[in-house]
Amino acid sequence: MTLLQAIGLGILQGITEFFPVSSSGHLVLAESLIHLQIASHDMQTLNVLLHAGTLLALLIAYAPVWLQLLRDPRQLPPLIVATIPGALTGLFLEEWIAMRFQSLLYVGIAFACTGIILLVGERCPHKQHRNITMRSALIIGITQAIALIPGISRSGITISAGRWMGLNRKDALDFSFLMAMPIIAGASLMSLRGIIDGTVTLPPLPVLTLAIATSFVCSLLSIMFLRSFVVRRSLGWFAPYLFALSALTILHKFFS
């Protein structure tokens, strides 16, 4: 991997992790388009390590919220419940899902599904409220587990689920980003196992560091933008992009 490719992947990760367009799906497509010479398992680990940059951005952007949660732990149980489905699915099925759904055909279909989810999430009838029940938290958590499939946007499906559960856009986005942090942290720690035992081959440290740093900067900018965007606009605005990307991905699969 070259320095230019590292910067490109970092930018891609930083933007697509929080925009409702699936960072994992974009990385699979980018790997094919720019012909990265990285084994499937190593690419999965690189994907997780790039999330380290996004995790740091989340910690900084939501530091006041976490401090408030520490002062008032009564608000933590829904967040814990929402984290469990994704954590269990990632622990036991992440490698199987990565291998099973790595095909560009599946990724293209998943992009289209995400576009539909964004449209449906904004058009469903719901009465808005600020409280998240345990049932709502569990349902949102299950959708986060589904987002392990490349092409299914984690932020897109969880924010849409939050809207279905009656949250306004900003509360749904904040809850989605907060519940992502334990999952990203756990996945990053698990990836260290393969690095330590030598079963995973990664790019040179300077290249990897540049990719993670770029991911961090772009992630922080993306969070700031989206927290402002969702107050005024629907996430359905991203659906046409996802439908076009779905068509491009499937065409690339069969005609490249």
C-alpha cells in the first residue's frame, strides 16, 4: 500500500463511517477498484484498525455526553442493552460474515437495501419522544448487528431504527454514535490478537499511521457536519447516492 492509497482509505473511512453509506462496503469496493494487494483477512483487520481513528474522533466529539453519563449512570442501561447484540454477533460471526458477504454482488445489493432503509426510516409514522426504552434499545441494537454485513450502513440502519422507535433525528443520531463506541473499541482490541501472534500482515507502520490519522481528522469533521445536518435534513438525501453506488458495484462485479 502506498502513502497515497493510505490517505485515500483514511479519508474514505472517516467520511463513510458516519455518513449513512457503509464504510465497510466502500472499503470492499475501493479494494477492488484500486487493486490493493491485501488478503481478505488482512483487509478486514485493516478495516478495523482504521476504525481506531473514528473511535478517537467519537471520544473527543462526545466527551461531554460521556461525562454526563458517568455523573448520572441511570442513563447507561439502554446503551448497554443496545450494545449486546452487535457485540455477540461480532464476537462469534464477524469472520464468517466477512467471508460470506465479501462479494461485490452482495455489497451492491446491501447498498441498495441501505438506501431503502433510509427512505423508509423517514416516512414511517411515529410519535417523537426523548426516552429510550429497553425494548427500543434492544431493537436498535439488533439492527447494529445486521450492519456487520458490508454495504449495510451501521449509522444508517441504527438511526432509522431510532426514528422508528420514536426518537427525533438528533437523538437517534447521538444514540447511534454512542452505541458504536464499545463495538468499535472491542473490534479494535480483538484485531490486535492477530497482529501480536503474526497471523496478520499489515502495511508498514508509517503508512498505517497515516491512514489512521487521516481517518481521525475526517471522522471528526464528519461528526460535526452530520450533527448539524440531521437537524435540518432527512437522511433520505443519501438514498440516490446509494442506489447509484449499488448499480456501479454490481456492474463492476460482472464487467470488470
